Amino acid sequence: MKVNLLSYTTDALNLLLRTKNTRLKFDSDPSVWPKEVQEEHLAYMRDTIRSSWEFVDFVFEIVDVTRAFTHQLVRTRAGSYAQESQRTIDASKNGYLNPIESVTEFGPKEWFDKACDEAFMTYGELLRTGTPAQDARGVLPTATLTTIVAKFNLRTLSEMAKVRLCVRTQGEYQDVFRAMRERVLEACPWAEDFIEVACVADGTCAFPRYGKEQCPIYDPRMDLSELKKETAIKFWSAPRHVAVPIAKSGKTM
């Protein structure tokens, strides 16, 4: 597996700060702000409305991943995708990924290899005898390797990270998303706190039923169920409150 960052919003930091500030009043160029001022505004933006995050885009080339993984990836509705087509190409040389670790001399790992090898052999024979690729592809395993190009904006990446970096996510997806995060941080180091797993970003568990039973890093302090109940009682019994925000120095106070 390999992840390449094909392109990204090159003036991302300035654009991010600029689009947030425009909602209030734009009176200076964020690109000339001192670094500490930019960092102060970034920290503020991580805790406010995320519409401005959608102006920052990242395009990834994800190579030698399974069709099983890409089927999961494209369910992220807010992304754009271009994937290698099994309908028209000869996928005989694509190979496959066996996710099973060998624990016996001959067991599940070997069974998996045998089934995939036979599927690829059948696929090759079908092509050799004139079967169209679009029909022959039906015998290929979902473990077949493929390449996909995917585009996400920063807001989508942030939301994906909370669950796709989580240990509950399939191993291949975790590996791919870790690599995606690395590529982003190489280009935009300031984005580190924008792309983080839920328990780090929010201090709560994205999958509490799983977390309590199986997660190796779960902390009981992440369980806010009682606090939620108490807060619900307070909220629904209190008079309706209306905030009166005021713009000050590019922030809503």
C-alpha cells in the first residue's frame, strides 16, 4: 500500500483563516499575521463552526489497496473518487492482499491464498477464451488490489479521522488513513490537531460499546452517559437562552 498526496490547496492556512474572518469583517491579510496570532486563530477555529474548513482540499492517490477497502472508502459521501476500472482492464497482474497472519503450518492463511490463486487462474482462463473483462471480473476476490484517487476537504478528513483512525476500524483502513494523515501533515503541519482520532480530539469514545469491552486505550473517564442524562434534565427544564455574539479581533465572543 502506498499513499501519495497528488495535490492540495497550497495557500490552505491563509485561505482557512481568511474565509473564517470574512464572515465577520476582513480588515487584514492572515498571511502577514505573526505565527503566534495565526496559531491562536487556528485553535479558535477548531472549536467553532467548520464551514470554512471546506475551502481546503486534498487529493490522494491510494495504490495497491483492496477492493474491499475501497468499497468502504467510497461510502464517505462527501468525497470525490476515480478508481481503476475492472470492467475494461486486464486485472490478471493486480495481485491480492491476504490479511490473515499465519499461526499454523497450514491453516486459514493458506486457505485464503489457495482460494485467491484459483480465482485469478479462472479469471485468466476466462479472458484467454474470449470472455469480456466486464464479465470475467465477477470471479475476482474483493481482496484484489486496485488504485483509487480520492479528494476530500479538511472538514471531511477531520470527521473521517475520528472513526477511521480508531482501533475498531478494519486494519487496512487504519493503515491507509494513517498514511493519508502523514501526507497531509508533511504539506500542512498546522493541520495536526484538525485530523485526529475521536478519543484524542473530543475526549470521548466514538464506539463506546466496543471501547468498554475491547479497546486497549479506553479510559472510563470517556463514559459521559451520566453527565448527558444530567445535562438533558438541566437543558430541557431551563428557560430558552439566546446568545448575542459580538465580533472582536476576528473572533465571535
